[in-house]
Amino acid sequence: MRGFLASSVGVVCTAALTLPSALGTAHARADHASLMGGTQSLPLRPLGLPLDRGMAAPGGDRGLAARDVPPFSLVGVVWDDASDDLRGQVQVRTRAARTGTWSAWRDLRAYHDDAPDPAPGASDGGAGHPRGGTAPLWVGDSDGVQARVRAARPAGAVPAALPAGMRLELVNPGAAPAPPPAHPDPAHPDPHPAHPDPHLGHPDPHLGHPDPHPGHAIPHAGHPSPHPTAIPHATGGPQPGGGVTTPTPRPATPTPRPRPSKTAQLPTGQAGSSAVRHTAPRPRIITRAGWGANEGIRESGYAYSKTVKAAFIHHTVTGNSYTCAQVPSVLRSIYRYHVQSMGWRDYGYNFTIDKCGNIYEGRAGGVTKAVLGAHTLGFNQNSMGVAVLGTYTAKKPSAKAVRAIAKLTAWKLGLFNRNPRGTTHLVSGGGNKYKKGVNVKLRVISGHRDGFATECPGQRLYSKLNSVRSTAARLQGR
């Protein structure tokens, strides 16, 4: 059994253990990896022989022969330079650890649109060097893998060159975190203090405007989560369980929707204090600690925009085969992939929603603040990214997920006095739809495709956004 590989691109290496035999050492390393989590990085080599009877591999095609590997649950392909386009088809198949059954070949989509902005320091500059890659795919507990990359072949032309440094990334999410204290201190302070990162020149949009619910979210009245195993720690009431054992949910406390107030203080950079502020109840949000984010792997500090003018809705394209009890593991896997494989400073999206309607904190920095993400190339500044876990090109999103998008956007946009039915303007940082510097008119709640030429968030989810806008506005009292 192969151990994890260490490299300068941030691949995790498991600790070596002293055991009497090489076989025992390998088994101990695999057990340790399953507990702690980590990433295996396997280079994709040029191939001169057929990968199977359905795909020949002349020229620059690359791949990885079927092999046994230490346990993993998420797979993706990355390459050295984020500016290199993938002109070809990437496919993988995996072997289920429990049954030994190989999956069918599955496509991996290039990640050229969910990305940090290219300007140094704009989003994910810092010490990291963002790389190119595909969207990751959640495959569940697996111990075998095979990959193939076929270069594009225009009619009568030479096969396209594939990016340099292509490698397969296999991510093990590790075990669920330890349960939080049984009786957390209700006065526990916000772990994200109300001031910006000292190394950033952006003012904190909530400076002088304290969080009305520090450290705690307000559960939506009468709607407790139907899957408590997937919500080990939420800011509406921490619960034990860590995503593995079933916690005893606390009954939701009905909370009346706040009425608009003409005297409510607005975040810095918004309209004057005489403007009517439309607010909505804060939904239950599962914290990073709740889904087990390892804060030691991300870049230190936080990055902020000046405000939040728009919410971009995404789908993660990681597949729909997950259960809601698995979501913390899925998020830990995507987090490792974004940071250690793609070279981003942190998890890319500001929030993620699962098919059971649970809402999860994404990128660190404080859920009430204008945290700068890496979700919509060209429009990460002054926006937030909300990703629904799954693939919604052909599959319809659940009603619970759609409702959760509306509740989340109504609350967060309300902090910045944004009308979910309205429009706004954002300056493009550069992309394939709008050139850098163009002042673009967008819906306050937009799909990813509105700012970038992409199919994201999938047609079936995109078609629900008018309903989301109407519900969010109603929740704000508009």
C-alpha cells in the first residue's frame, strides 16, 4: 500500500511510525491517514498504449493505470499554471472500498470559473500560488482509482497540448471532529473580531455595528433540521455529535421576523441612517468547527471586501450521491482540495447549502462580514458566493435547498440593505464574459453564469432563482 506523497505544493504527508515490519508500518500509516485526513498526489504520465478499448491514447494523452491506493473519498485533477486552459477530456473511475466494485468512467469539469481573481492580493494572493484544476468529485469511501486525459483533437489538426504538471489528487477527509462541549458558554465571543485583517487595506463593513447575535444564529421558527447528524455544531445552538453520532436536537425557539427600522444602523459604506433597513431572521448556520475545518491548513488571517452588493449562486459539481450525514466529510474534502491542491488561501465559497437545506459557514472571517471569497472569477470583490452541494445541470434541486438559499440571502443581504429583487453594479476584475474594468449591471441575487460564461449553477438550479428572489424579499418585509 502506497503512503502519501509530500511535495512543495502543499500535499499532506502522514507521520512515519516505528513498527517491526514494513507491512505493519504501511497499515499504520493508512490507519493514521484515515483518522487525520490528507491528500495523495499522483502524476499523470504520457501514454502510448490504449487506456481501454473505448479510448486510444496516442500523442499527448495522459493517464494513470488502475491501482490500489490508501483510502480516499474525493478526487480531482490539477496542473501547475492556473492560466493554462484544459483542452481535453478528463475522466476517472474509482473502486468502492466496501464492495470492491469499480464505478463507470466519470467526467471531471475544468475549474476555470470558480476561482480567485488574478490580481495579486485581490483574493487568494498571499503565499499561495493558485493552480489550474478540475472541479472535485465526491466518490465516497474508495481504495482504487484509474484516470485518463484525452487531448482535444480538432478536425484535421494536431492534438491540443495538455497543461504541464497534471496530477491526480485523492483526498481523505479524515475522521469527524471531537464533539463540542456539552454546555457551551452562551457568552462565548465571536471568534472573528470586529476588525479587518491588519495586512489588508479594506475597512470592516461591520465596524461599530456589533453582531446582534454574537456566536449564535437564530433557528428558523418551526423548521428544525430533519437530519441532525449532519449538523454537529450550528450557530443556532451547538450540538454534540461531530457528524458521526446522532445528537439530540434542541427545540427551535420561534423568533418573530424583525420589522424594518428607519433608525437601524447600516454597515459602513451603505446609505445614510435615514434609509429604511429591511432585515430578515438569521437562519441556522453550521460553523466551520461544526463541519470540522482544520484551521491549520489555510492561510492565516482573513480577507475582506468593502461591502456585499450581490450574492452569486453556484453548484459544486461534486455529484449528488452524498447523504446529508456525510456533508461534513464532503466539506472537509473540498476544503483540502481548494487549499492544498488548488493553492487557494481557504475554502472558496462563503456559504454552502446541502440538499436537506442545512446551511454551512464556508470561508473563514465571520458570517456577518464581507469576507472575500474565491467563487466567481472577476466578481469576488463586494459579493458573496453561495454554493449548493451537488450537480444541477439535469437534476432538480430540493425544495429545502432552494428555501435555504432564500433564507440565507435574505438575512445576509439585509445586513447590507440590499433588495433581493433589485439590481446593482460591480466592476469586473476580468473574465471570459466581461473585460477588466467594465461596470456591469447584475441582479442582486445572480447565478454564476450571469458574471461568467459557464453553465453554473446548472439550468435546473438557475431556473429557481426568481423564486429565491421573491421569497428572500418577502422575508425582508419588502
